[in-house]
Amino acid sequence: MDIRNIIKKSIETEKAAGLKEKDNKYTFVVDKKANKFQIKQAIETLFKVKVESVHTSNYIGKNKRMGQHSGYRSDWKKAIVKLSKNNKIQTVEDM
């Protein structure tokens, strides 16, 4: 698996911002088939930081309705990555 396809996007919510400030943890949407080792390797090579730990969560998509029409949200996987003390990932809000 190519490392550029593992990380889909970062998650910017209030909870993610609190984790970033308090514990130096960053939250990403990742490929469903990626394991913790591949996620760690991708983060370290793309952002040139040292990763301490990776925690993952799988989310199952839901059926959603809007009037008569129904749709389906897709399944996705979230990774919370803890960085070493002096490492930081530069994001758009930090600039």
C-alpha cells in the first residue's frame, strides 16, 4: 500500500483540537485496510516527525433519509496519533 493513500484527511473538531493542545495527539481519517504500523510509517515519512503511539477506531456507515430518498454513509477508520514531545505537525490553522 502506498503511504500517500493511507492518510485521507485530518479531523479538525473541538475534541481533536483539545487533544492536540493537551496531549500532542493528532486525528486523521485513514484507509480502512491500513494497520497501526502502516499508519505510523506514513505519518513519520510524510510529516517527518517521531510517533509514539497509534490508536485506531472503526466506524460503520449509517442509513440516512431525506424525505423519500434514502442513502448510505460509507464506513471509515479514525486514527489518533501521539507524537513525541518536541514534534509538531504544521496545519492550516497554525499558520
